[in-house]
Amino acid sequence: MTQNTDIGEQALSYIRHQAAKSMDDLAGLMERTAADCARCLEGVSEEQASFQYDEEWSIKEVLGHMLDSGKGVNQEIANLVEDNPPSRTARMGIVSGADRSIEEMRQMLTDLWRETGQLVASLPEAGNLEQTWEHPAFGPLNFREWIAFQRLHAMDHVQQMEKVKAHMDYPKG
């Protein structure tokens, strides 16, 4: 078994473990995710947010991806709960909005997590878990699994931004 397969199986196991928790627990998970993202961005300047090396995304590019995908996932979570078919195809590697200021992007991310928390808090404890939306890497996920995915996805990108910040050429502020 390859390392990528092991990581994918661990990620899916994490998603399923979190998805089995109560909606209150999932709402709390979204609050912690918002706080973790905010901490990662504390004190990041415009120059630092735009820093890029090799083929890695800049912090602003990571944020653009997080904002685009997060909004889309929230819409599909709502569709799943309402027993509506998915309105879009899950995509990987989307980067948009990196032309915005870091302050604007920081506020947009705060707004996204507030919206996500409100959405999760509004969802029923019991819902149709048979209705799924296909993730390109993890396969079909139900609405609770997509909520847990939001955490996993965000924390993966927090690590990515921390890696950029740790690079030896990262601007010192």
C-alpha cells in the first residue's frame, strides 16, 4: 500500500469519525476551524501573503482556493440536506481571488466560517445520509461527512500556509 493511499484512508477515517458526532459537536468543530485559520493569518502582511516560491501557492492563492471551495461545499451541504441533487461538480486545484488584499481575504474567510457555522447549527440532527455528493478523492460523502471534510480541508491548507511562512526566503514583516 502506498503512503498516499494510507493518508487518504486516514483522512476518510477522520471524516467518518467526526461525521458520527452530534450537530452541536460539528458546529463546535467549525468554530475551532475558524479560530485556527484566524491564528494562522495573524500579522501576515500584504508582502508576506503574496510571497511565493517554486511551484507552491502563495498564502493569498491558498485563501482564494479555500474561499471558493468552502462556499461551494456549503451550498452542496444545503442541497444534500434538502434532498436536492448537487448543483456543481467537486473540483480540486481552483485558485481565485488572489488579486484581493490580505485584509479583504482575511475578512472573507471570517465571513465564510461564520456562514459555515450558522449553516451547521441550522441543520437537523437526523437527516438523509443516503444522499451523497462525489468528492474527487474520497468518493461519495453525505452532508455530515462534507461538514467534517470542511475541517480537514481547512487544516490541510493551514499547514500549507505555515509551510510558506517557514520558508527561508519568507519576508520578515
